[in-house]
Amino acid sequence: MRRAGVPEAAVDAEVLLAHVLATDRLALYREEQRALSPREWTLFRDLLVRRARREPVAYLTGRKEFMGLAFAVNRAVLIPRPETELLVERALALSSGWEAPVVVDVGTGCGAVAVSLAYYHAWAEVHATDISDAALAVARENAARHGVASRVHLYPGDLLAPVVFLAGRVDLVVANLPYVTSGELARLPPDVRDYEPRAALDGGPDGLALYRRLVPQAARVLRAGGVLLAEVGPGQGRVLADLLVAAGWRETRVILDYGGRERVVEAIR
């Protein structure tokens, strides 16, 4: 894997071996004299070969941790990123004082944001949309896995079109839409470029194509004083904030991540 240019090859090897043995990485050191069975070695070797071809570890193991929860993932969905936890943390902070908030997660993918919000806010009613039926199947599995299926409602369709019946009732819209510019796609690491769904990455010429469509839709479904939270890439926060101001939104601000990069745009309807 090192020869193939895989970053953190040793860590990945440990994760894959722990997966094969149905244990954790610490157990590999506690049981370092344990011999692999022929079947275990074959499975491990095959996973190493696939990782050397830059297939993401999360797809190889079928799981990814996010907000302290284990989520099922496959190639129908984008792998949840640690930086997206900031979006969830801000959503939870905003809604902590709301008794029974109505939240919409746009482009839910594997359901990481929607499920996390429902899991950590016991009274939240979460509605989640995605254009991909395959992604919604994964989100449904994750909602059931974490015991929130009764409060996470999933809808197929484009952006907020499936939830127009909620117009004027929504307290919070959260969105982690594709924001990689079309020109950047070819320069992404092969783990991302060659394996993760392009539709979940491509945000158009400037990365904000879907957000331009979302802004007027969010204004229609949110109640007065409702909040939009949108994850963006570095350099896009101020642009989106200016678009929101021009559209009449108020108290718009850009939240930086722990690395000092623009990450979340917040605006009040």
C-alpha cells in the first residue's frame, strides 16, 4: 500500500485486519501472536489489494464513524467527513432550546446528519431528502440501526421539492450539498475521484450551483426566524453569504472550522 501511495498505510492495514477479525485495533496488539486462518488471510490480502488500488477503507469495511456513531456506507453514498460534524454541532446548539424542532436535511446521503440530529436531540422531527433511491436505502438502514427511524422521515426527490407540504413549519434546514467545483474533480485524490459518487461531489463551475437553487426553496419552507445552515468549501462561504444577503436573508455569517477554513454558512429567514 505504501508503494501504491496510500497515505497512512499502516493505520489502514490495522483497520482492515481488525475488520476481518471482527475486533478492534487495540486487540491486534493484545493478541499479536494470534495466527490467521487461511480464510482470514485470504480476506485480509484481498482487502489490502483493493486498498492499494485506492478503494476507500470505509467502502471496504462498510462503515464509517461520524459524531460518535457507526454508519453503514457503500458506493451509493458519499463517505461522511469529520468536518461535517461542525454542521451537526451548530445545528444541535441552535435547536437545543427548541422543544420539538422540525428539521430538514437536504441531500442526506447515508443519513449521517439527519440520524445524528435525531439521535442527539430526542424531540427533533427530522425530514431528509435525496435524489438517489440507493442512498435513501442506506439512510433508512442507519436510522433503524440507531433507533431513530420513527423520527427520521425520508423522501426521494430534488432538494426541498419533496417537503413543500412543510412550508412555513420548518425551524431549521441543514444542507451538505455537492460543493467541489467541476474543474477540481479531476484533481481530487483517487480514493475520492474514482470511487465516491460524482453526483455527490460536483457542485458546478463555482461549487455553488445547487445552493443557488436551494436558497429560494429554503425561504419558502422555513418559518419566519427559521435558520439555514449550509456546509461549503474554503473560499465559498463569503460568496454564499453575499447571495443570501442579496436575497433578503438576515444575520448571515460564515463559521470557520477548527483549521480556520470557511465551513458553514448560517442565515436567518
